[in-house]
Amino acid sequence: MKNFRGTFTALVTPFKNDKIDYASLDRLVKHQLDAGVDGFVINGTTAESPTLASSEVAELFKHVRALCGDKVPLIVGTGSNSTAKTVEDSKKAQEMGADAVLVVVPYYNKPPQRGLYEHFKAVASAISIPTILYNVPGRTITSLATETVRDLAKVPGVVGIKEASGKIDFAKEIITACGKDFVMLSGDDGSYVEFLAAGGHGVISVATHVIPAQMVQWKKWVSEGQLEKARADINKYMDLINLLFVEANPIPVKKALQLMGILESASLRLPLVELSPAHTESLKAEMKKVGVL
């Protein structure tokens, strides 16, 4: 099994004239690998997964795999609010050669905890590659409970969680309940250093698109016992991180990547639209302030 303890970027999908812009994607992936990121999520929500066709997901995966080879793990987002569809997409991801699937808590349906348990168990039982849970109540409304995560950690194939609530106490509860072998990945960039300090193992990040080397460095510093150094450094970038979420992700980060010359276009697929001019000016100013531009 590949190592999922590290710095992972939840890749955006660059578009140009509503088609995937592979030249921009090549620049983005190279920029990330050069900065030392440990792997990628393809077809995560940052990739605008609800608007990608199955054929596009397959093309994206094939393209990124060709760029990276087997050097880094590639995780494919397969979650939806239908268990049958999630199982089907997870099987497809396995056939493509994904190293793991990332499965979001079903949104809108608001299943009870026992429904969430059965959902994730059904997915993990249908495939032989690892399943990573994804808890993001800000997007899904429903949140996994500590007890449910503990029970799921005992299901063969469930190896870890992307925990994006930003609640460090909740992360600590999961670590206590599930033990040190259960992979803990942050899904909240602003609280990342505190997440590492609490015993977390890495991140699936949006901000790594813009400050990949810094986020790799924070993990290294915390692992070396230089927590205060990491805390001081993340504070320098906190305004930038907050601006990357000033409108729905991935609206701001696509604009940031365009400003950096990595993406040719910051366009998104409807119902998402480009960042407002006022927010663009704020983002540009902060990027200049921290030396990204």
C-alpha cells in the first residue's frame, strides 16, 4: 500500500473554452512536484467533480499518472449522495489504477450515523484499494461522529480520514479512538499546523496550489519538534489562506493560479463563476505581500 501520510494537493481542473486545459494542468503538476508535494487527489470537490463527466475523470487520471508515473500516490474522489453510484465510481477508480479513493460524507440526504456507517462500509467492501473517509460538514451538513469513525476504522480497507471541520478537539478524539495506524489528514488549511501538533499525519489541501513548499515545510518542522517555528510561519500566510476561501472553493484558488501564470484561464463550470473583481484585487495584493507574486 502507498503511503498516504504527507502533503497532498486536491487538484483543480483547468478549463479553457469549457474543455480541460492540459497545458495548464502540466504546468500545475510540475509546479507541485518541484515543491515536494507527496501526491494528488483527482476529481475531488476542488476539481469541480459535480460537473466532470466520467470520461473526463478517466482522461484526467490517465494524464496525471503519465506525468507522475508511480512516484506519488494518486487518490480519486468518488463520493456522492448515492451509495450505488459511489460504489460504481470507486470500482471505476480501481480499474483506472487509483491508489485509493476519497469518499465524501453523502450531502443533502442527511443520513443518520448508522446510514453513514453502512454507506462507507459498502464502498470499502466493494473494492480492494484503500478507502479514505472525507468529513466536511461545512459542505455536506452531516458530520461523521467519533464513534462512527472508530467503527469504520475497523472495516477492512478503510485506512484514514480527511477531516475538514477545522475542530482540533474532534481530530484528537478520532486519533484517540482509532489509534496511530489510522491516517489523519487535515482538510482545513488554516488549522493545519495545529492539526499536525495534535498528531495528524498530513493534509489534502487547496492552499498547496499556491504555497506548496511552505506547506511541505510546516510538516517537516512539526515532525522535527519545531512547532513554534511552524506556527509563526503559517501566521504569515493566514490572510492569504483565508482569501483562498473568500468565495466557494475553487473560485479563488483558480484566480490565484492564473495570476501566478500557471493556469491560462481562471474559468469554472457553471454554477461556479470567476472571482469578483474586488476579491481579485485583495487576493493579488496579499499574494504580492507574501512574495507569491
